[in-house]
Amino acid sequence: AHVPAVDLSDVRNFLQQPAPEGPLLQCYITRSKGGGFMSSYPKYTMYIKQPTGGDRVLLAARKRGNSKSSNYVISTDPEDLNRDGGSFFGKLRSNFIGTEFVLYDNGYNPKKLPKDALNGRDKNGIGVRKELAVCLNTQNVVGAPTPRKVKGIIPQLVNGKPMEYCPTSEEDTILQRDKDSRMERDFLVMQSKQPKYNNTTGKYSLNFNGRVKLASVKNVQMVFQGQEEVLLQFGKTGKNDFILDFTHPFTPMQAFAFGLTSLAYKLANEGG
């Protein structure tokens, strides 16, 4: 398969820009066991395939040990998964049952902006956090044979870049605006492609064109409503290996977050 070439000379910029239109960028995520001093939770590392070989690390994440829900610290350095580290890039927060996820950049919770902030920014120029994406998992009834449904919401693109959305009140968060049906034209909304039932295997399946080897409740493809073109796909290829392919309008950071929401997805009676 053709691997598109991308400019990685400024990785932090690349991570925040929508992927080029055209073929899916082929990335993958590996899960490695936690342990050691920092955390017993596994680490997730995202790599991008390179046309010349020698795949490149883009992002890494780990669940925070002291959080009651799934709070993941996202970093540009797999060896520096510290919120106070120089590689801290953002965080993914979920509600307790893992059905609502919000992706933030490395900014402040509006209630925790430092007292000495000037014009809404601290001494390092960091201000109130941006909301970069929301992912909603519709939990299945345990034991139900139908696949889960996923809804994705990302800020609308303005001049080719994601709109900077920094809500300072609960009612203006993407989650609340979605619940109140106040999305207007500020956001792009996607949904998971519904798998087709395979009479031979007795299971629901999606067509990943050979990229995914294993059936899993975590496998997902995202599309615009009523359309067939896959914008993002995440699927299991080994015990601790997953593909993550995406194209415009997803940024690599948003794509990684959608992969993490699938990895966090648990069903009481299913593996994956």
C-alpha cells in the first residue's frame, strides 16, 4: 500500500493540523505494560508509517493513576508522561462509565487559571484549555449482539485549521451544547459506520481492506452521516497492536484520542 509522505519537520504543528485530503494516513498504536515507579497502567504509543521505513513516534498516553475515571495524559515523548513535563501536549478525560470523552490541549481548566495570569495567559503563554474533540460511546446492553455506536464531534475548520474553542462555562462546553442541540455550524459531527452482519461467522464486521486482522468490540470506522467514505479507522491487529488510519478533517491529535477512546471501551462480557 502507498504510504503518503508528510512533513514532520515541525511535529507539534503537524499534530494540530488536519491531515491532508486524500488517502488515509497509516498509523498504529502499541500497548506496552506499565510498571515501575510511575504507573501500573499501560502506555499507548502512536507511530506514523514512513515511506522510507523507520516509523516515527508521534504521541504517547497513559491513564493517570489517581483519577477515578479514565483521564489520560498525552505527551509527545513516550518517556515523559508527566503533566508538568515539557512534552505534555494535552489530556483526554472521560466520565465514570466511559461513554463521554473530551480531548483538551495543554491549557488550564478555566477555574484553575493562575492568579498572576496576564491577559488570560500564564508566564509561559499558556491560557484556558481548548476543547479539541468529543467522543460519545453509546453503551450496548451487555450481551446484545449489535455493535456499539460512536459519535464524534470536532471544531469546524476555519481557513483550513480547527477553530480554537475555549469555553469558560459548563453550558458552553461541546458536551453540553450537543445535549442541548446547540451545535449550530461550529462543529463537524461524525458517526461510526454500522457493521454488516456476516451470516457465515455469525458476527458483525467492517471492511478494513486487509488492515485489521482480529474481530474486536474496539474496532471502529468513522464517517460523516449518510456517507460511506471512511475518515478514521481503528482496529485490532494483535494482542497489543492496533491500526489507526485517518484523513482530513482529523488532526493526528484528534485521531489518537479517538483511538484511546476505543482502547478504553470495555464491555463486561466481551474481550477485545
